[in-house]
Amino acid sequence: ANITLHFWYNFVAWLEDLEPYRYRQTRIDHYTPQIIRLLSICTTLLCYPTDIDTLTADRVDDVQRDRYYVSETVEDCCRLLGGDAVLRKIGDHLREECNRVASLPSQEQQLNDWHGIEACLFAIKSLSRYIPNDENVVMPYVMNLIPQ
């Protein structure tokens, strides 16, 4: 996974270095579907394993390290697409996860299936510096989740 994440880092750096600006934007637009797909994959990779409570401390450290590297890739996507576009995509995924968990038959299942929601919130945290100050769609939704 680290080799793949390193590829995306180099790919983003390559796109950012392209000149002139119009050509760079044309290339970014060309690769936008792949970058959006990468965001979905990153959100999945940010999920804690379901057996996180039973893992050894060393293994938990590995999971934490991997999540950090994946969150850096989410941040790289913001550099190309902008924080608003990335936030909307992750916000859509968060809504889907919340709806999926809410549709589980028992409250016990709902309480035990938090991994996807937490992964989306972690992704949002990693792109926080790219979120526009006037964002008024995803962040109010996130804030309304807190009392729940």
C-alpha cells in the first residue's frame, strides 16, 4: 500500500508542476474521475478493522500509521480538486454510511458498525485546512451528527 500511496503523491506533484496553467488544468480535469475513485478507496482504507479491540498494540500502531498515510493522500486530492469538491464527495459517502447503519435491524448492530462513519469523519479531519470558511452543506450535517 505504501508504494501505491507514494505513486499518488508523485502523480499529484507531477500534475502540480505542469505548465502552463491551462494545460495543467486540462490534465487535472482528465484525471478527475480517477481521483474521485481514489477518494472512495481512501475512505474504505481509513476504516479500522472490525477486530480492532483484539489487535496487539504493535498492530494497532501499524493501523494508525497506515491511516495517517492514507489521510495524506486525501489531502493530496484536495490540492488538485479543491477542498470543496473533496468534502462534497466524502460528505456523500458519510451520508450513505449513516443511512446504511441506520437501516440495520437492531440497535446493537448499529452501535457496533461505526467504522465507516468514523473513517469518513477522519477523512474530513484530514482535509480540514482545505474546507472553505463559508461551506454550508457538509459541515452542518457533520455537526448535527454530534448529538446523535
